[in-house]
Amino acid sequence: MEKGFKFKYASEISLWLDGYDDLFSDFDPRKYQEKAISNDFLEELKRAAKDKPFDKIALNLLVPKTKRNLNNETVIKNRLEHHFNHHYELVKEEKKKIIKKGVILACLGLIVLFLLIYFTRDISTDSMLVNYPIGIVEITIWFLFWEGLNMILFETKSVNHNLDFYKKMSKCDVKFHHS
């Protein structure tokens, strides 16, 4: 390890790497500036970051001394920062879209409910010709309203895990050290 290497953040993640290629997809032949980040690396990072607070995290990447290249490290650090920031914005927008769609569906359900009440208040519901269409509209109302609430309350929870991860990592300080 580097002489005097000390962890100075309250929240730190340290990962051993065999080389810089451990950070990137094996199937992507592009240069480090453009290469896709490895799913294995991201999954390990998600696991490590799960219980970390949202304060600034230090991501310490430990590379064998013989394989270090300061120019590559600068490029890789920028690539990781860009990846984390970009995906944070993407997931944030995805959550907003889910909430917006959920609100629209729930409100649409309520609007149809009020329209049904308004237009059927003076109609006798003794006839099957009236009851069946009203029943279909009532089912539609329930579907729209509950699907909207489902999106707002539950589908956003599945996005929150990624949002939390990318929010933490978008603020992280990436550092390379030798092992």
C-alpha cells in the first residue's frame, strides 16, 4: 500500500482490482473514456454502498503497483464520475415519469368516477342495459385509480434502490491506490 495511505472519510468503499479492466465490460473494445462499466463491478459496488450514508463516500480502488498508470487513472476517474452522474439523472427522470404517469391514471380514474356519478344520478338502474355499461365503467375506474396508486407507491420503490445508489456514487470521491 502507499506510504501514509489512510482512509479519511466516514464512509468508504475499498475494492481490490487486478487491473483497470476489472472496472469495465470484457465485451467492450473501446477506450476507457467510452467503455461500458462492468455489471460485476457495479453489483459489487451496490452491495458495498448499500448501508453507507448519503454523505460523500470515498471509493478507493486498490490496484497492483506494477499496473498503475496515472494517465489511465485520470481518464477512468472521469469515466466513472460521468457514469454515476449520468445514471443518477436517468433514474431520477425515470422515477419522475412513473410518478407522473401514476398521478395521471389515478386522476383519470377519479374524473371518470365523477362523470359517472354526474351522468347516472337521474338514471334508473333497474335495467340490465344500463347496469352492464355502468359496471364496465366502474371496473375501469377502479383499474385506473388503483393502477395509478400502484405506480406511485410501489413501482417507485423498485427505482429507489438504483436512485439511492447513483445518488451516493454521484457524490463519491474516486481514488486509486496501489496494493
